[in-house]
Amino acid sequence: MAWKAMTAFDLAEFFCQIADEKKVSEIVVLNVSPLTTIADFFVIGTCENQIHIEAVADEMEFRARHELGIFIRRTGEPASNWVVLDAGDVIVHLFNPELRDYYDLENLWAPSERWVWVDNALKAEETVGI
């Protein structure tokens, strides 16, 4: 799929697929577009440790550049246990388990529509029974 033909939701799915391939857990997508202008979607995932965060962030940057022709801005270092990748309409948050629980973005953005990554696809949270 060419970059110009991708919707923001397609881009979120692209990052979820990479996260899944790299064994990121608890992958959630929030539609924050009705709540803010900074992005349309947040992709949130839990990584095991700093090395895992680095590997996932590197892979997302590499594949976005080589497969879609887009460059991503990275904020944070794996040593901080939270890295943010800004792809414009989609912002990816990679956390270790403790920081993900501490910042609890899903609760902070509670009014947003949510999808979870299950069986290689994004599914509306209410249909999954979470």
C-alpha cells in the first residue's frame, strides 16, 4: 500500500503489525482525533525492557522509511523506559510495564474509541470482551 493511499488508521495498523512481530504486548490503539489536534491515533504497547524498546523503535523507523517513505521523529531514550515515535497522524508510545501502568494513557484518554490488536488484526475493544 502506497503512503499516499494510507489512512491514519492504516498507518496505525502498520505500526501494530510491526509491534506484534517484535513481541510487543498489550497493543492498543486510541482514536484521539475528537479530543486533540496533535494526532488522530495513539498506538500504545508494552516492551519487556530497554533493549526491547530500542529494537522495536528502530524497526518501526526503518520500515516506515523504507516501506512507506516517511521519516519518524523519536522522543525519549530506551533508558527512560518510554519512547515516543511521531509519524504525524499516528503517535506510537513504547513503554516498559511499570511506566505504562504509571502513566496509564488509556485512562487519561478514556473518552477515546479503542481497538486492541488480536489475532493479527485491530478489533474494537468491546467486541473482544476486555
